[in-house]
Amino acid sequence: MNRRSNSKVLNVIGVIAGALLASIGLELFLIPHGIIVGGITGLSALFALTTEMKLGLFLFLLNLPLLLIQRKNIDASFAIFTIFGLLIFSLGTIFLHPYPALTSNPLPAALFGGLSLGLGIGLALRFGGALDTAEKVAETFCSKKGLSPEGIMLLLNCSILIAAGFHFGFDQAVYSVTAYILAYESVKLPLRGFRFTLSVSIKSHECARIQEALAVYLNRNVAILESPDSQSGYLGVMECKCHRWEASRLVAVIKNCDPDSEISFDV
């Protein structure tokens, strides 16, 4: 087999693994506890729980028309892998539906279900397919209308979570939000790779202040590669390491010391 064939096989395996992992997250954790996430996946779960029809049918029938709507804006390879992934995803949930939940406690179900679902969707995306077409449609629609796809997705997901809260109660809404946040963050891991440590490059006029603040608030050692020169206006250059999940806090500490600083992450 040549390199191109090997790549296609790897893509197929990756999409299958993602679809099965997402199926496990839904049917063995989230759905048995009435926990809803966002996107077309969450909408399908809401319909399945309120109509008692198979989740797999909604997953396929709701995503397929959206994929057809944007067929002119996506390449053939992505469309094929997406249809294939949706088929495996749907069949996986149908196959797993008769089996009992792996935990009777809704909190672990929300945590493990959100993690499994997010990783599965992220794996499928990394290998050339999609298990939820909502974001792709939002991007296509917003590019024509000049709107924000993030705003459209936020509105859709909030509507789904609010509807789930009214239908299943406040406690379930809390678990649903927990699962949604974890799924949303977990999608990024396969796309960026499973590295949890980031290299950070900082350019600033306040290197000493930033170095001291990061040591105090985040216990991070910062190496100053080039000191700033106030007379010439040259920025100082620093480097450090940080955990992926503390990146936003690190940015806040740096910007508090120097709002004009330049920060870049090597992911």
C-alpha cells in the first residue's frame, strides 16, 4: 500500500474510533440519566428522550439534511467521511441502547459521558469527518450573513439546554451543562494533540514585573531571553511553560502587568 492509501485507512479507523467513543458517551452515560449536550447531538437526544424513538435515527436524519445543504461548501472527502462517521455513530447508539448505564450516579455519568462524547467528536474531526454538522452549517450561514458563528452556536446550545432544563428539571440541567462544558473542551484535545503542557513566548516592556507575578500567582519560572530597552523601544522576550488549562489565567496575569504585551502559545 502506498502512503496515500495508508492515510485513508488511518482516517477510516480514526473516524470509526471517534464514532464508537461518542456512542459510548451517549448511550452508556448521558442518555440513561436524561443528560443533554449541545449541537445536533443534543437536539437528537432531546427528541429521542421526549418521543422514545431511537437516538440513532435522529442523529442520522437531522445531520444528513444539514450536510446536504452545505454540499457546495465542503469537499467530497469530508462529506464521505462525515456520512460514514454518522452511520457508525447512529448504529453504535442503536446497538448500545439496550445495555444499562455504566454508573447509576448522574454526576460521574455527566463527567465521563461528556469526556467520551467530546473526545469521540474530536477524533472524527481530526481524521477528516464530523459527527455533528451544526457548527459547520453555522460557519457557512454566518459567512454569508456577516454574523458570528460562535454567537449562533451559543444561542442554539443555550436553547437546547434551557429546553432540557424545563423538561427534565433543574438538577438535570446542571448535569447537562457540566457534560456540555466537558464535551466542548474535550473536542479540542484530539485536534490539538494530547499535550497538556504549552510553551509560551511573551514580549513585553515589563519583563521583571511579569516574571515576578507568574512566580507568585502560578509558580512558573520565566526565562528572560532579551531584556527590554526603554530608550530604543525594543520589547523584552521571555519564555515559560504552562498547563493547557491554566493558559487563560496566565494571560490574565500577564495582561494585568502589561496590557500591551504580546503572547503566543506553541501548541
